[in-house]
Amino acid sequence: MFWLISLTMMGSACSQDQKEKIQDALPGGLTKAGGAQPKLDSTYIISYMKAVPAFKDQLEWGKKFYRERDFRLGWFRNHELVPQAKTLLSVINKAADEGLDPRDYKVKDFDKLFTELEKAQSDSTKRNALEKEIDVSLSGTYFNWASDFYRGTVNPREVKNIDWNVKRNKIKLHKALMTILKERESTYPYYEFEPLHPEYDRLKKALAEYRALQRNGGWPTLPATTKLKPGDATPAVALLRKRLLGADAAAPAVPEPATASTTPVQATTNTTTAAAPVEKYDAPLVEAVKQFQDLNGLKADGIVSGETLKALNVPLSARIDQIILNMERWRWVPKKFEPSYLLVNIPDYKLHVIENNKEVFDMRVIVGKAMNATPVFSDKMEYVVLSPYWNVPWSIIEKELKPKLMNNPSYLDHLDMEVVKGYGKKAVVVDPGSIDWSSISQETFKYTVRRRPGPKNDLGEVKFIFPNSNDVYLHDTPHDELFSQAKRGFSHGCVRVAEPLKLAEYLLRNKPGWDMQTIQDTIANRKEKYVALKETLPVYLVYFTAWVDDAGKLHFRDDIYNHDKALAREYFN
């Protein structure tokens, strides 16, 4: 009866429905021949978890978990371990499959503790003490593992060199553990110790495949001088075929061509006695190279040299590390994205438009060059700006404009620029001849130099605003020719989109009176126009250099900002 009273008097943090689920999970009177199940208290939990270095950082989760259950044991029912205990230990044994190190979570010798518990069954005092120790140890072990598995082994907000300010998931690990113990329900697969994102799971499968390939000898390295065009026949072709199609791939052989210095008899002899016939770079292998190029963000021309050769010769071990690092990044993102959002994957130079959990279209983008890296963060789109002004950065004013304006203030007219004081509708045009350009500095310059709307404007015809401290936004560009490049790091940090009118039409589709014709007519007026979205839309600027697409194909991209290198120093240490 005491147990039923204590269950009904739990703190307000535990809902009535949850209390009933906990009660249902502990059937009977919670007693048997061995007596009542022991209880914990906050002093025991705090002192025990603080004494174990690996558990110390998980103390708050431990306190929340046991406080919410009125300090009853979580892993025992009627003095018997619940099946989830074995499942947890099995999951930890396989932590390497997740790119994690099992040794990080094997801080307690559970085999020894279980053996001692079995021997102590006739001594209720010793048995109860062991049950308490095992229970808190299992909880600490779970929180230690789950913190890494669901939240990441590296906290990007605490490491200076890791640029990642995307909002994090808000997983409550004590609630997740209660789901595992079947004391509450959840829409997330915590109860199966499963990852939260299918994209993570695909990378996990790719990791297993690449490790199997590594155990079987890996892939060959092509000579640094390799250069192949369709139809070529050189010894490197056999290595290329093995690299892309596997060791068992067959190919027609062609004889080694006779050279000018080879007599007909020698040519016949060489052809007859050659140890390894030279293969031809044939159509099936050309197609395999084009697919490889496409999966690595390269121009799919079928020519093996330069960037393609470099990508082919990336060591298998490096690709395995790259997969692991990108699995880690999936632990940093929210446990569930909103139904609709925009996502820019910076290393892929691609914008994805997601509506009701499905991609409706994508488009190429241009991102910041290495010296002006596009930041990794998330925010919400609020405005579409038609015929925008372009505010000239101070660096350009100082280095490029100032020297010319000192001699000729009217030079701004040549650039279709103007000087204004104030902002927005309150901005007032100022005569550039009234400014002493020779004495200006960033601290004393109280004006804005801006380029007027029009075809030469650096922002093109449209920009898309999601207000943020980085002063980064999406926008059009007059330099459409740059989108034909495979690697598109050309901007000063903002993201240029290949199809701005298509994106504007999509974002304003629910805004009464705003169709494509209205958008084009407004742009033609060459007067800046802010149009607020009917609803704000989440925007994610992320950095993934490896992923598996819906067709099961593994993609890799260059680490254009060295973010992989910075993360690797933290992760693999």
C-alpha cells in the first residue's frame, strides 16, 4: 500500500498518465520472497555519479530521472533485471558501428556486478546494495552513451574552431530513458536505441560497407601521372576498373601497340609474351567514371585527370573518417525538422526547398570563398525584397572607392551608386561632393554608399531576408555564368541563387496578389519593395561533406572551409 501512495504523490513534473504507466510497468506488490525493492535517495545518486568520472557530466540527467520516479529503481522489477539492461550493453558493444568507441561506455564491469548480485540473493542487505549500485551504473552508462549518440560527442558551441550555430535538438535524456523502460510513449525511436534521422542511418550503412571494403584490401591508387580520355589504352585502365567496378570486373584486352623502334618480329614477340595485356578505357568504364564524378560534385566529362584523379586517390581510411564526421553532425541538428523549410548545403553548393516533409525542388547556389566563408547557422525567412539596393561594404569603400572619390566625387554616378544618410524609407540622398573623402574612416563615416536597383546591381533583382547577426542572406546575381562551374565558392559570404524568380514565386505563392507577373512588374519599376511572407519559413545553412541520397548512392564533397579538419581534431582525440 505504501508503494501505491508514493506513486500517486509524485512531483508535478510527472503527469498522471505517466504515473499510471510507471505503475503498470511495476506489477504486483513489488515484493516477493526477497522482500521489498530497495529505494534510492538524492545523496546516494549524487555521491555515486560524482565518484565515476564518466558519469559526473551526466549527473543532472540522473537526478531528473530518479526524482521523477520518486527515487525508485529503474532497471529492476521484483529484484529482476529488466530485458532492456542486456539490450543497452549489447548496443554499447556495437558502438563502433556508430563511429563511437565502445571503451568510452564500458566504465563499469557489469559482468562482475551481475555475478556478485547472483551470489548475494540469500543476503538481502548485500543484494539491495548491489541492486542500487547496478541501477545507478546502468543509468549513468545509458546517459553517457545517449549523450554522445543523440547529442554528439563534440559540442560545436563550445569549440571555437567549429563553425556550427544551427539550433540544436532539445532531447531530454531522462525522458528518453523512461521511453526505453516502457514508462512513457514517444514518437521518437528511443525505445529501440535507434537514431533520430534516416540520413544518419544511411551513413551508418555506408560506414559498414566501407569498413568491409577496407578489411578486404581497400582500393588501388592510380599513378599521379594518370590522364585518361575515352578510348585510351594504358596500364592505368586496369587499376581504374578495379577501383570503380571491383576486382572481378572483366574487360576486353587490346594488344600493346608497336612503337617506331620496335621491329615486326619484336612486336609479335612482345604481344605473345606480354605478362599483362593493356585494357581499353571503354564505354562501361567511362560511364562509371561519370557517375563517380557526379557523386563527388565534379564535372561529369569522363576524363580522368586533375580533380577526378585526386578524388579517386583519396585513401579509403580518409573516406571512412569523413562518413563518421558527418554522422556526428546529424547528432547536432534538431531531432525533427519543421514540415517545411529551406536548406542550403554549403559544400554541395545546393539549395533544397522542402514542403510538407518532401523536396519540391532544388537549385544551384554560389557560396562564400574560403576567405569569406558562408557561416553555418539557422534562422527564419521573413521577407522577399524586389529590386533591392546593394549596400557597399566598408572594405570596398576604403580600398576601391575612396581613392577615386577623393579626386572625383561624381564617380559614383558612373557606378550607378549614391550616398545616403539614414536607413530604409527615412534614408536621405547626400551629395557626395559634400563629403571630405580623404578624412573618412570606418568609425567616422556616418553614411551608406549603395548601388541603385537595376541590372548591374550586385544583388540582382531579388534578395531574401532572414534577419541574422551574420548579415547573410540569399540573393540573385548578374553573373549567371558562374553557376555553370562545378565548384562555386565566389561570394563574400552571402548565398547567390540560380533561379531567384522561381524561389520568389514559391515563397509568395500564398500571398494574395503576388504571382509571377506581379513580381516581374514590380522589379521592372526599379524601386525597392519589401514583401513580408505570409508565414516565416525556417532556413538552415549546413555543412555536410558526405551523405547518401534516396537512391542509396554515397556522395562526397570537398572540405572547402576545412570544417572537417577542425572537427576531426576534436572528434578523433
